[in-house]
Amino acid sequence: MIRSPRTLLLAVVGLSLFAFFYSQQQDRFPSITTASKKASSSSSSSAAAAEAASKQSNTSPPAGSSKDVQNSTLGFEKVFVINLPERFDKLDAFSLAASVTGFTHGVVAGVKGIDVVNKTLPSLDGLPKVDINSRLERIVTDRISTALVLEDDADWDVSLKDQLIDFATGARYISGTSSTPRSPYGDDWDLLWLGHCSAQRIDTDKRHFVIHNDPTVPPPAHRVNFNAVPELTKMGYDNSTRIVFRANNGVCLYSYALSYRGARKMLRWQAKVKRFEPIDIGVGHQCRDDPDFKCIAVYPQLIDTHKGPGRKSRDSDIGAFNPTDIREKGFTPNIMQSTRLNLDNLIKGGDAQIEQQWPEDVPQLTAAKRTQFV
């Protein structure tokens, strides 16, 4: 199944966000707060387990521990959501999903492309007349080492914190982190691509971290991507496999993380761009063309964009929709146990069961989850 990438005018988002990082000191790293109980990652998971995952303990694990990803900022120093101020409905829904998952976030106010001054762009070739542009308006005086950025319609599995433990292990391996890192994701990366609609492996680095028998991997028939992704079956893996790898290109920025170092590099790269590109295309090109820009991705992706029930015109602020088109049931591509679709169960807690998408297509796993360094 194919979908077009959002033609988001995020050049100013990128420049503002990167300038924000650039203004900070590099020697500040996240203070680790807590480790939480694991949320269940199978279809029999109860809402009580997911509710427990959102509660924080008072103990601080050692620096660089994978358990850091279960703290209130998912192991990053900051978490931000990009939101147009008039779309408080999207912000409300995002905040609720973040709350039941157990992480906190700041808000980056978005602006519409029509309000962007033309002089701030390298060219007007291919520029949409009306589009969405997001930027970080407030200048935070705290020094930032790493930050996770999500769009306000992002969705993730109810077991996100457990998934991030495996992803962090893979990111440390791909980045070549051997000693105890200050970040649970390692200290030698520029961008972590957690939510995309295409991510390609780099030709010069075939290493990858494999998660076998992962019950949160979507069936192939329900994987939605715009462009090339790793062909897992040709790599010898079955349909319940997820991999972490060095990426050389990609599309869509549903969610990504930047290190301070990566933000400096991207700020400089964007300043040299002579032709307008949507920021996700530009980021992909930097991953591809800048040998010093280290991008690490995961496939299938951990975060995607939610399509809620009701009027389809609510999905986007840049696309044209028939106002009478109604979606009877919401869905999220690539996410097995959608947090958005399980909000009622998660809020209820207790013995409420977590519902899966596409249960009829989910293969029965005959072995326990295991990981492999390749």
C-alpha cells in the first residue's frame, strides 16, 4: 500500500529547532529520573500493565542504562510535540496518549506556510501556496543534549517503552558505542528516525540489530510506506522481525530524535541549501549525502500517524478533502496495539484487555522474542 509524503513546509521548523540546539552547550546530558514497570507487548496485555508502565519509581538507574528509556522523557533530555495552536483537538489527543504511556512533553507551536516570509527560503521553486510550517518559538535556556520530536497526530504501540529498550540497544550497537554511554541510545549519533514512511539502509555499513519474534511487528499486508524500506524476507528474516540499522535516506518525519551534535550539523547543512525541499526530503538527503551525518532508523517503524474516526478533513491542515467524507473507524498504519485506539481501555485500567489491529492476520509466534547483533 502506498501513500504520498506530506509536503510539509518545515524548513523553518528545522532551522528554528536546530538553532535552538545550536544555542545550547554540548556538555549537558539528561538527568535520569526513573525506571518504570514494563507494559505488556502481546495481544493478551491488560490495561493494568500499561497503566503501571506510566508510573515512575524513585530510583535512578546508572547513566546510559537501557532502563533510562522508561523514564518520563523516554531517555531523552526533552520531548517536543509540533502543534498548530488552533488544532487544540490534536494536542488534547496527543497529551492523553502521552499521559497513559507515561512521558511528558513540551509544545512547539506550528505556523502555516502562507505566513512564512519568502526571504527566509532558499528558493520558491515548488513552494506550496498554503502549507504548514512549524518552528520552535520559545528559546529555552536549559542546555539540551538530545530531544525527541513528534507530530501531534503521532501514534505508537502501548508497549513503546519496552520497544525502546530494544531500539536503544540496537542504536548503541550501530553507533559503535562500547563503553558506558551518557545516553541510553549511545553518544555517537546525529538523528534517530523512529517514525517514517520510508527508510533505506546505507550501502557502506551492513551491520544491523535484529529483534526476532517481535509480537508488535505488523503483518506485511498492513505495512504502509511511501518509498523503499529494507526487504526483510530477502535478508533471510520472517514476518515477525524488526531491525535497527544505519540509514542513508528516508521520507516523513512522524517522529525523530536529534543529538546536539546532529542539530549543529543539520543547521549548517540547511543553511547551504540552494533550492527549497520539504524538510523530510532534505533530512533524507543529508543522511544520504553527508558522510559525517549519522542516521539510525528502525523498520518496521515504531511511530506512525493516526487517522481518527469522523470527518477525514480533520486529518490534515494542508490537503484538500471532501467535507462529507466520513471515516467510521480510526486506524494507525504499522502499529499493532495502537495507543490511540486503546485509550478507553488504558484509562479504565484494571483487567481491561488491549485490542490489536488486524488480529486475523497476526501470525502465531512459536518462540520467545530474542535479539541478535549482525
